Amino acid sequence: MSALAAPPTTGDGLRERVEALAHELDTALKPYDEPSTRDLRNDPVTRKRRVSERDRWFERVRGESLALMRNPAWRDHALGVELLLTLEELRAEIALDRDALDPEWRVRYFMKIMRVVVAAMLRQLDHEAIDDPVIAAKLVVDELRNVAVSEVARLLGATTKSVRNWREGRVEQIKRHPDRIVLIGQLVYDLRNSMTGHGVLMWFDAPREQFGDRTARELIDADVADAARKLVPFVRGGRAQLDV
């Protein structure tokens, strides 16, 4: 359902590359202890080790980033461009920090920006996966596992029998209201980290001034495609994420 999200087409291998890049950045961003004395900071052996370790780390990150961007699906994608621009800014800051001490945290600053971009890329991959109604159904029933079966069924436009089957992992081809299930899956994905399952359900029934005091459920009931155009940007814009 292209109206919900437009990430590039990707496979498991590409996701593994993005996750590997995220791991490298997370490792580098862990708190570290600076050399405790001036002598140690200026010791040539210590300095050489610091510089060498960071250079090797950057070459790994650079290699992983370039390999990622060789995939046609991401080459011209806005997040791919942002990743390469940030990589170049990171390279420039590393070149200026010849002692690998980063006293003003400029190198770490661009590492953090790069990590934000990579997180947005992972979200894009998740959104693409949720465009499959089977994946969307699994996500919704899992995130709303503490909500009554009847309420989940009513939200998805499914039968209570189907929801029970989905909760038990028996999700096959979905023929009934697939676009509705995909849209709700996309919205639940974006809402899940800021509220409980019951909170998510309440969100769908809360009147919104932006939509003429109509609820998200009312918009979806009236027209799924129109609801997608309104609700997806509303939810993602509220999180101020980098998804495009």
C-alpha cells in the first residue's frame, strides 16, 4: 500500500548491513574514559594506538556505508544521501582531530547524527515490511495483546476468530480489509513506543481538532486511502523523525 510509506524495496541482507552500521556507531558512542594525565594524553605510543583504532573504526563504517549505498534501492534515496553527507562531515572532523581526543566532541556529534539517520533507515525497512498485511496483522495483535480480542477485531475489521488465530501465530493470506490492516499496522508501529496497548486503542477513538473533531477510527471507516494520507504524516510528524 504505497500511500502509507514509500521506503525503497529491500531484503534481509540489506537490513543486516544497516544493523551492522548501527552496531558500529553504538559501540563508538559508548561512554569512554579519557587519558587521566597530560603525560599519558601526549604519550606517542598511546596517541598512536588511539589514532590507529579510530582510523580502523572509520574505515569499517565507511566501507559499510558505501556497500549499503551501492544497493540501487537506496542509492538515490534521501536517507542514503544524508548518510553519505554525514559520513563526509565525520571524516572531516576526524582529520582535524589529529590526537583522537575529540576535546570539543565534534567527532561524537557527527557520530550521533549518523546514528539518527541509520535509525531512520531501519524504520523505513520496518514500514516497508508492514506494507504486507500479514506482517501488519502480526504486529497489531502482538502490540495489543492485552486488549480484548473483540476490540482488536473491531479495529482491524476482522473476526474475533481471525484475531485469536493471529495471536497464536496462525496468520495466512489476508483477504478481508488488507489495506485497513496495513494502515493500522503502520500507525500502531509509530505509536507503540509512546503508549500502552490500551493507550493505542484510545488514540484511535480520540477526536482530533486537526480532522474536524473526527477520530482516527472514523476517518479509516470512511475511506482508508484518505485516512492514510492524513494520519500517517500526522503520527510521524508528531515524532519528528527523519522518515521521508
